[in-house]
Amino acid sequence: MTSNDRPRGEGRKPSYRIKPTDVPPIKLRILRGEFLNRIAADYDVNPGRIAEIKKGYRYADIPPSA
């Protein structure tokens, strides 16, 4: 069996789920101008999740860390 024959999703683990405690340092990194894909890689999430935080679609009420 080659890697292409493996059923979808088998052997994969789910991505990390961003918690409210993760948001302040993420917002600080966004404000500092870091690339969203690099922030996402550090948290093992899709860059779209970081973009949602940046745009205020998620966790809009949590301020960046000082």
C-alpha cells in the first residue's frame, strides 16, 4: 500500500484548538507585523484561524498582551 492508497484522515491528528489564553500573545505578534502563516505554524493551526482573530471575527473582546 502506498501513501496515496491510505484512506483520508487515517493516521492524522487534529490541529490545535486556539484557547482564549493564547489570543493576547497572538494579537501582539500580529500588531508587531509578523506573518500570519508563521504565527499559525507555531500554534499548528490553519492561517485562516489567525486571520479570523486579526479581523475580529473571533476573540474580538480579548486585548493583546502588554
